[in-house]
Amino acid sequence: MQLYHYAKKGNTVLSKGILSFAANPKADLHYYQKRSCATTHQGIVAWMESCFAGRSRGIRCFSEPIAWTNKSLHCLKDFVDECDMFAIDIDALKKDGLIEAVYVSPPISDFPEIKEKPGMDEILLKLNSVNDIDFSAVDWSVCDDATGKRFAFVRYYLLIIKDGIIPPKYIKKV
């Protein structure tokens, strides 16, 4: 079983592994500054941990490679073009005891009653195990440049990893 992760080109994934936010003090703060209202790496880590234990050691993954349409050339195609894609060996991570928890972020369209507000995190629902990951096809056609949100409309997963790093031996470049 494998999941997919994207990292900006010029990364050190194959030499240092995939780093969670907590394990990467050079992480881009911009994405989480609006949600957390924090301005430092440590402040954002503290906010993440206040959401739930291990949140800052989470690594976002997809059950299949990202596919764009004519409606998502900027939000998806540009993202994919700027990144390298990696496959993560979930079975080996599980066998070696590195996965502490798995969360799914379902499509926001599943929750029409929720209104976005400052400080709001993704919707993350804890799964019982990696065996509960849904590998059915993702409907990438719902992603639209007009919305300005890349992944809110498709499901993805957050692996909470012991020490916040997926070592290179569990990863291959695709």
C-alpha cells in the first residue's frame, strides 16, 4: 500500500526524508499563519498541538497522484509542476511502528453547514488504522481555480509520524 506526497523541487526528501512541520524549522510559515495567528515556527507548532496531540508531526498524503483539469490549471497543475512526487511505503512504515495515527480530511462539500473562519484548521477525522484509508478514485474535477482552494474539495490524509520524519528508506521518487 502506498500514499503520495509532493515536495517542492530542489528538496532533500531522498537524503533526509519527508519532514513534518515540527521537524522542519525552515518550513514556509505563510500557509499556517492565517489559521494560527502565530508568527513563528514554534508558535505554529504550539497551535497545531493545541488542535490535537501529534498534529505538528503530521505529513499530508494523497491516495493517488494529483490529476488536474482545465478548471484547475493554477491550483493543481502549477502545484504539481513545482513539486516532485514521492510514493510512501505505508505497509513498511506500519510494520516498523512509525505511524502513530492516521487522519482523513474529507471534502469540505461533505459539510455544507461549516462556514470558514479565522483560525480554522482542516477538518481532520481520526481513522482506526491505515487499513481504513479509502483508495477509491478521487474526483479531481471539483478543484477549480475560481475557488482559490486546492485541496479543500478532495480527500487527503495526514499521517502522524513518530519523530515527525518519514526516513528515505520508505520513500521512492515517482
